[in-house]
Amino acid sequence: MIKKLSRQLSEKLHHFLADNSRNKWVYNYLYYNKWITGHLSFFNTGIAPVDEELLTLRPNDFENYQAQVYHETIKAYRRIASDKNSLTVLEVACGLGGGIKYFTHILPNATVFGIDLSFTSVYRSKKLCDAAHYAVANAHQLPFKSASFDLIVAVECLNKLDMDLFFAETERLLRPEGVLSVVDFRPMMFVDIQEKIKNICAGYSLHIKEITDLTDRVLEASEQDRVRQNRVLGRIPWGFRQVARELMVMPGSKRHTSYLHKLRCYYLFTAQKSSSL
Ligand SMILES: C[S@@+](CC[C@H](N)C(=O)[O-])C[C@H]1O[C@@H](n2cnc3c(N)ncnc32)[C@H](O)[C@@H]1O
């Protein structure tokens, strides 16, 4: 009886957080509460690697499947452009800062910026990695001069944004031939989001280079990442465990089922700005 009641309450909490995930106060609260997220430096779904071994990158070893998502954005970038000596990189929605820390490792000569709508995100990111620059800002209107960045990365935030406003801002901020590398999920079939992205990008000087379905990679990581999943579940209060099961796409969760039946997809896309504008 108590177990059933606590499961129901936990599910209600999950729906509340999911319905309000556009609200910055939800993230302010989650990132501020160290007993919920204190042991994490990423807030994204993990994926198994696409075409090589799983990334091992201290100090992110406990979250390698999560870091792998960021690694795929850089691999995709390198398929299009080569690292310059003075690369300027922006992460939109930097969350807990794990991605920013990864960028400063993998691109040691780059100048890295991170922004997020949540001020607790910027606070936590700064603490994790002070080798980057940060701002509390809305992805729809960013406090940077036009043509400031060679690479813009956005992981798991596009679903919270107005795509038109975000693409317009990206087009403004990228240098000619600059690259946008996005990973996101949608409760829709891959072919449908693929179509949607193509249609929206057509309105901007952003040329799509790749759109890859990573849904199977998410399911594979969900099988392989059991040690981390149990570690996370063991550390957070019971009320948040159902939410955590969903966010970690654990077998039996609604997210896992919808990924399995291809009603939800996880994907990567990269686009490059025209050389002259
Ligand atoms: C699922 S988390 C992903 C965080 C991080 N990218 C990661 O993968 O660990 C989504 C993030 O998007 C941020 N966010 C939501 N709406 C935003 C907006 N309009 N502008 C900037 N950040 C936003 C939230 O504050 C949150 O940190």
C-alpha cells in the first residue's frame, strides 16, 4: 500500500517536472539541490558510441555515456571542418557544465563559452570548470556580437526552444562556415523530425550536413549503463527516483518503451553556415 502510494506520488512529480521543463525555476531547483544533482556533471541521456570505443575521459569516467553525446557533436564537427588554432565555441544550455569541461579538454586551444537560462546552471558550471566564460541568457536572444562563433553546440534543449528564434540567433552568431551541432529528442518518429528540421533550416543560411538517428544508441546505453543508473538511484531521495528512471531511460520506464517502439527519437544534426553572408 505504502509502496503503491509512493510510486503514484513519484509519477505525479515526474509529470509535473516534465510539463514544466520549459520553466527555468525547475532547473534552478534541480541544479541547486545538491542532494538531487550534486554528484552529477551532466543532465543528458547517455548514448553508446556510434562508430568507435566508448569515450573514457577523466574525470568524467563515471558519466562516459553522457560525455559520449558531447563527443559525437565534436566528431560531427570534425567531419565538416578542421580545428583552427583559435576556435571559439558556444554551448547553449550548458546545464551542470560537464559538456563545457569536456570541450576545454578536447579543444585545448579553443575559447569556450556556456550559457543557460538557469542561474544555478551557470553557478554549477563555473564551479566545475572555470576555464570557460559563462552567461545567464535565453537561447532565443543571446548577449554576443554577430559572427562570434565557429561552433555552436546544443544538447537536449532544442525541444524547449522556439526553433525559428533559435535558428535565427544561430545564423546571426555563427561565422561564415561556422557549424551548429545539435543533439535532441522528440516524442515523434525520426522521419518526421528530420522533415521538420529540413523545412526550418531552409529558411536560414544553414545547410544541413547530417541528420542521424541515435535512438538505438540510447537503448544500448540504457542496457550497458546499469552501474551508473544504480549509483544515481541509490543517492537520490525516493520521490525523485521515478523521475530519474525516466531521465535515464531505464528499462520499464515510459521513455524506454517509446524509444523501443520508435515513437520517440534521439538524434544528432549538424548544419553549416554559408561561406558568404
Ligand atoms: C536537459 S537539460 C540539458 C543540459 C545540458 N545540455 C546537458 O546535456 O547536460 C536542458 C537545459 O536547457 C536549459 N534551457 C531551457 N530553456 C532554455 C532557454 N530558452 N535558453 C537557454 N537555456 C535553456 C535548461 O535550463 C537546462 O539546463
